[in-house]
Amino acid sequence: MGASQTRTEHKYQDLADKTGFSLEQIENLHKRFQQLSNNEETINREHLDSIPSLANNPIRKQIIEAFFDKRNQHQDEVGSCEEIGFEQFLMVMSHFRPPSLKTTEEEKEAMRKEKLRFLFNMHDTDNDGTITLVEYRKVVEELLSKSGDIGQEAAKAIADAAMLEVASTNVPHMDPDDFYEGITFEHFEQILKGLEMETRMYIRFLDVETPTLRCGKSTS
Amino acid sequence: MPSRTGSHSPAGTGKSLPERGLLLLMVLVLLEGSVLPLGAASSPDISHQKNVDNHKVEHEKNYTKKAFPVLDLDYHHIQTPFEISLWVLLASVMKLGFHMIPRLPGIVPESCLLITVGLLVGGLIKLAGEKVPPVLDSQLFFLCLLPPIILDAGYFLPIRPFMENLGTILMFAVVGTLWNAFFIGGLLYAVCQIQPANPSELHQLEILPCLLFGSIISAVDPVAVLAVFEEIHINELLHILVFGESLLNDAVTVVLYHLFEEYSAAGTVTVLDGFLGIISFLVVSLGGILVGAIYGILTAFTSRFTSHTRVIEPLFVFVYSYMAYLSAEMFHLSGIMALIACGAVMRPYVEANISHKSHTTIKYFLKMWSSVSETLIFIFLGVATVDGPHHWNWTFVTVTVILCLVSRVIGVVGLTCVINKFRIVKLTTKDQFIVAYGGMRGAIAFSLGFLLKKEQFPMREMFLTAIITVIFFTVFVQGMTIKPLVELLAVKKKQEAKRSINEEIHTQFLDHLLTGIEDICGHYGHHHWKDKLNRFNKKYVKKCLIAGERSKEPQLIAFYHKMEMKQAIDLVESGGGVNLPSAVPSTVSMQNIQPKKPPPAKPVEKALPKMTKGREEEIRQILRSNLQKTRQRLRSYNRHTLVADPYEDGFSELLIKKQKMIELEKKIQHMNNYLTVPAAPPDSPTMCRARLASDPQAYSSKPAADRVPTIQVDLASPQSPDSVNLMDEFRRADQQEEDQGLMMKPPSGQSGPNRPREEDRGREQQKMTRCLSDPGPSADEEEEDEPFLP
């Protein structure tokens, strides 16, 4: 028992160092992973699709896609995979860790950049480094997708207005013939400066016990 | 009459501002002082009535003795309303006066100045030898002066930060106040007992009155906090923490006050009483919130039907809220919490239902009333200080002041240690200091003390003196020094930036994202429940409480429309000039972000028939100048400047109109891209006629029509029926509006807004054959004159 125990802990220790989670949190997430994947080694899109409570979410597709996006794995790869293992699952989850009392200013800055990068990747679907008008329109349309026809018409106008705002804030003087290609990562950071991502984009990975974990397949 | 001269007091331009301000002050103070004794000195009504009767009787006996009274002085008739109006006038003119004095408002907070004025006025009244009206007694204060301030706070409460920090606020409000009350009360009792050598009057003070005193003095006062924090513009988090605490501690104060008041006669409080007290606390707070929420829903429901009687919309908001307060007070529940709940619950629904003007009315009435109330409260505090029966006791008063400070600091620090374990954004030492320092006491404490009966509490005067001293200390010392301290400690200030559409989009996006991640984790947290509440709200509640189409409107769209409306109004107010009122002045416009397609140079040239250079130049000149005018108008009258008034009620029409404007604007951009000759966009019928009438050139160029490029309009094309439809709608819409700004006719028959936009490539062919400088001709032939170029 001793040998296998230390081996498991070492395995998780590695992950803990890489992702910053505590061992207990990794344990709980591993249990959830097992639930989602039906005790297999990897999960694919169907597994995540079948979570019932996710059905009401307007940006469901983007969220699921983000799990399979290689850019979120911090390994300079691009493209998307068909299935992911527990480590990749954890890597994606690590974007949602909250800052603790001990994080320094530089660490907070790095955290903010990382979270903004995650959001940016979610919007920039063709991975060209900019969010074009078409992509942004898609984002707003998806957001309003549960609101029927009113949503679709207004989505374009809203996306255009938002794009205009980004352009005016970042490149104040453009000639009438210039063309604003798209939102780069720097511009994206600039416009979302006021939101303080590192304090907003987090989930409390508290000590979640198995009884409270709703299995994705059950009726919930 | 003294009042007339008072109100016509000259605003002499020759005098400097401070002098003018002081003069105003003195005039009104004297005015107050002179009128009130006049009123008080007159004989009471009953005898007056008798005199009148006597006079009448005399009249009848001696019929022709007295001349008919042409001018008569009858002060009693109007006494009460007159005095009330005078007080209100005094308060308002004081406010004016302070802001005229240079530099003073920056150093001294308004509340201090107002208390000083109150002291002066009270002094004058006392000098005149008259009785000061008991202005801070329960009736006037709790029923008339306090509700407007609380309603203003509750209606405009920023819900999101309040909810996010609710746990912290409740901790401070409930646990903090309890701690303060018991600490102060207990230690005060101990101090009172420690002088065995010379038994002073303090020895008679029992424990229960001490605890009662402690509970009165421990509550942070919303009026004082508001008055000071409004001026220092501190960051949102701290503001909401202190302010939220001051609102929510009302329930605790009410319960403790009643508990100790009831039982100080009996002399003991048993465990059962304590237990009942806790239950009472829950009832008081939750009951108050429930009452408020019910009235809030009633208001929202009523406002659903007010589309035909817009004028009385604000009335519903005010009356229902006031009734919520009164109903809660009737059951001895927490009226403040009822008001807050009412305002916060009704706001999103009412705002979706009422007109823009009503919204402005509500906002300004609330601000006005709360401002006047606040001013009056501080003045009355000053007056009551001068008047009130005082009993100064050095020990008691100084110990009270010191204990208040000490207990506040210990309470805040202790609680923060506990709270920080559960918060993500921790409270730093600087934050704690501001929270502790911002714990001001105010008029509520005084009024509660005033309410005590002399028979039950022989030490009432001492209490009042101590309360007033603490109030003066917090308002003057803490109020004056908090601003420099905020500067010194470099505490984060309020962000002045307006909320942008990008932030709104991403806030919503984040909400959904985090809910999704929580679902994937299987962890039913904060976001999950918020999402469930939102969906419940959207599905059931909004349908009941919001009229018409607005009920289905998602939040993002509502925000966007609000923003557009604001921009439109700003534009109209700034004179409709060429400059767009954008936050960052920039030259970026819609065309910069639209994806450009390279104009296919060759095919276009082929389609253009030859013509003489000179003619071509001429035509180009005319076209360009017209286009310039149009583009100018485009830049200043973009789709944000629909005229303010007519669309107040026609919300969906606004939507459709906007859509069309957007489509047509895009059309123009595309036109620019495709043509080598810039096209003159077609004008409205009136414009057409005007131009034709004044410009003979147009007619003269007609014969050469076949030479002019881009004329062919394909009548039989499948697109034209749509252009007719769009034209008709525009004509109809046009008749309702005064100034259209720019009337654009769809040249290539863009279909109605509901049809999806076609692929641009496909239409290129059609665009070349069709005249882009012309409107759809089929529409024209019926009624309108030919446009500029046939």
C-alpha cells in the first residue's frame, strides 16, 4: 500500500506543480473526470455534450471546444484534438484558479494575461492572432442565441458597435481608407482592462465531496 | 412682509462671492429668527376663533362702525405650511450659498456647515426667547425626513457589487453592530461603577440602560455616511461595504433598542428573552425585506399598464415605496430594509416599462427630496443641540467617545480576519482603516435617544448630550479629515470610466462561461444558482411584469439600446454638430471596420459608356459635392441620431428603423467601393423637388441622359418589388418625422431586415448593371419626381 500510495501521490504531485492545484483538488477533479468519461482514460466531445445542465448554456459549443483546443495547453501547439486526457483536462481547469492572498503583483499580472489569453482563444477560432469582425459577430450571435429573432438582428449591430469601440480606443486616428484588421491580443487586453479578470474569472474549487458531485449522466 | 424682502434679496454683481454667500446666510437666518417668534407669539387658534365670533357679534350690533378690511394680516391661517416651507427654503438656499463660497466645500464637508447653520438658527431662536419646535421627534424625522434618503439609496443601489459582497456586508452589519453595542454598553457600565470613593450620579446607571445606550450609539448612520462618502469618491468596493453596512444594521438596532427598552424597567433580561430577541431579529429583517419585495412587485406590475398615462408613472414609484415603509413600520419591522428591498426589486422591471422622461423625473425627484431631507436633518440637529436639555458629564462623554472609536477599530479588524478567509479579493489594511474610520454616527442615533421617556430613563439628558457629542465628533473630526487621509493613504478612487459595450459583452460571456465550467466540474456553486435565478426571471417573472415586447429583450440588447439612446441624446444636446460625442475622439467610423472588397476595376470600366471629358468632369464634380454633403451628414447624423421625441413609445419601430439605417449605410459604403464615379445617393422626395426646382443644371443634363454612365435599371429584375416595399415603409415612416436627416432609398433593393444578407459577390453583377445613383425606378414612377440623375 505504501508503494502505490506514494506512486499516486507522485503522479499527482507532478500535475500539482504544473497546474497549481492542491492534491485534494486534483483528487476531486479526477473523480469527476472518471464520472464524465465513464471510467475511460480520455473524454471526447460527446461526453461533455451530454451533461444535461450544460444544455441551457448559449455558449456551450465554445466552452466544449475550448477543452479540446491545443492552444490552451501552454505548449505552443495549435489545432484541436479529438480527445483529451486527465492532464489536459486539468490544464484547462487551471485557467480558473483564483488568486490567493500570497500571489504577488507580477503573478497576478501573469494570471490575468493567462485568463485573457484563454478568452481570446475562445473568440479567435481560426487562430490567426486577431479577432475579426466576422468572428466577433459570431460571438455575440452565440451569446444571444437563446433569445430568438430579436437577438439575431441586434447581434450584428452590437458586434459592429463593439468593434468600432475597440478600434476607436486603440487606434484613435484612422483615415477613411484605413481598415482595422481585427482585435489583436494587446487591444483585447486594453479594452478589458477595467474588468480585472484575475478576480472575476475563477471558480471555487472547494473540497467538493463525491456525494455533491452530480454525475453528468443522471437526471439533474 | 418680511418674507418678500427676504426672497428678493439681491444678488449683487459687484460683491465678491464669499461676501455674497455670507450675506445670504445672514439674511435668511435673521428671517427665520424673526418669523418664528412672530408665529409663536400669536395667540392660539381657539381664542382667535372666539375673537372672530365676538367681532362678528359686535359687527351685527354695531353695523356700520368698522370699515371693511381691505388688507388684513392673518398669520395663523397659513402658519404651519408657511414655517415648513421656510425651513425648506432655508435649507436649499444654504446649500446654494456654500457652493458659492470658494474653496470651502473642498475642505469642510457639507454636513458640518449645515450643522453650524443649525446651531446659529437655534441660537437665534433661543435669543428671541421662543420655544424651539421639537423638530427631531419621531413623527417628523422617521416618517418624513428619513424615507426619501433611504429610497434614493435603495433605488439606485448598485446591485451587482452589493450582491457580490453581501456576506461581508452582513457580517459587518450584524456581528459588528452587536459587538459594538455590547462592548460599549458593558464597558461603560464598568466605568460608571469604578469610582467607589465619591459616589457620583453615574452609579445609579444600571446595566440595561447602559446596554440600551450602547445599542443606540453603535449603529453606523446611512445619512452621515452618504453625506461624507459622496464627496470623497472612493472606490466602489469600500463605498458599498460601509454604505451597505449602514443600511442593513437597521434591523439589529431596532431589535436591540426595543429589547432593552422593554426590559430596562423590569431590570433583567433572561435567556429566553435573548432567544426571543434573536427570533425577533430574523422576523424584523426578513419581514421587512418581504414587505418591501411585495410592494416592489406590485409597483412593477402596475407600471406594466401605464403606457397610456405616462404622466403619473413616477407617482406610483413614490407612493408604493412610501407605503412599503409605512407598512413595515406598522408591524415594527425594519422600514429601512423594506424600502431598500422595494427599490431594488422594482427597479429593473419599472425601468423597462416606463418612458424615458418618467425615468428622468424619478431620478431627479428622488435626488431632490433626499438632498433637501439631508440638509434639513443636519440643520435640525444643530437646532436641537442648542435647544435640548443638556447634562454634561465629563467622564461619561469622553469615555463614550473613546469607546466608540476603540470598539469600531477592534470590531473591523477582528471581523476582517475572519472574512478574509472567505473572500477572493481580500481587504487590505488600508481598506480596513477606511471602513473603520467611515463609521459615522448621525441623526438616527439622536432621534432614538430623543424617543426615550424621561420617567423610565432619568439619565436621558446625559445620554442625549453624549450622543450629540459623538455625532459632532464623527461628523466634524472624521468627516473633515477623511478626505486628506484618503489622499494620503492613496486609497483607490472611483473609476470614472463609463461602461463600454465590450465590457458588457464580456461580463455576460464570463457569466455563461463560468456557469458552464461549474457544470462541467459538477460543482453547484455561486454561478449555477445565479444562472438558474436569471432563467427563472426571464421565463416567468419578466413576462408578468414587463409590458409588451420588452419582456423578451435580453440584457445585452437592453444595454445596447440604452447606450445608443444616451448617445443620441448627447448628440442632440450638444447641438447636433459635426463632432460625435464619443468618449475618445477619433476619426474611426463604420467604414474602417467593414471588410473591404477590392473593386473589380476592369468589368466596371467596360460597362461605362464613353463620354466627353468635360461632361464627365462636370458630372463628377456635381456628384462629388452632393456626396460630400451626404457623407458629412452621414458622419454627424449616423444611425445614433434618430430624433429624440417621437420614438419614446414606439420601441420596436425604433429597432426596425435602426436596422434599415444600418443596412442603408452599408449600402453606401459598398457603393463607394464599386463605382469609379462616386454616386449621389438618392434624396428624399422633398429634397428631390427642392433641388430640381433650384438647379436648372439637372434639367439641362437630361438630354444627354443616354451618355451618362450607370443608368440602366433593370425593371424586370426580381429585386425591384422589394425595393418598392422598403420605399413604402420609408415613406410611411417619413411622414411621422420632422427631420429625416437623410433619406436613403435602396438602390439595389436590399430586402427587408429579416432576410439574411446575400453574398456580396453574387450581387456584384447586378450592381453594375443597375444604376447606383438612382433609386429603384418602379417606386419612383408613381409619385415622386425624378431624382437628380434620371
